Amino acid sequence: MANINVTIRMDEELKAQADELFSDLGLSLSAAITMFAKQAVREQRIPFEIKRTGTKMQMATDSSVEKLSKQFIEKNRTAYEELAK
């Protein structure tokens, strides 16, 4: 299957933090986003909880997102290794 380029906009600091995290995990940002997309398609949902509290959407704190990301990665490490090939 042919690859295509996808352009996304992201806060500069978030990108730097994501690059560092994924690098520590042996992944590129591109591989991590591809794995997210494959997991979402496989499960037919966003592969983590998104919820609305009160009447306004609230963003999760950076530390809670990082904690959930690490839990998600550990839980699915074998699948990630297969997807990253």
C-alpha cells in the first residue's frame, strides 16, 4: 500500500515533548501517529476515554495524558512492535 504525506498542526512545545517521549520508546512521531490511527480503526473508536464534564469541554492535564499514554503503550507493547515493523 502506498504511503501519503499528512500535515498536522501542533503546538511547538507539545511536539518537542512528543518527539522526546516517542524517541525514548524507540518510535518516531510519524510511527506513533500511525499506530494511533491503526488502533482507532481496529477498535472503531478513539483508543482512550474522552469525556465532557459540566457544560464545557475540559482538556486533560499534561500529566494525566502522559500517564494514560504510558499505560496505553505498556498495555499494547506487543501490538505496537508488530505495527511498527
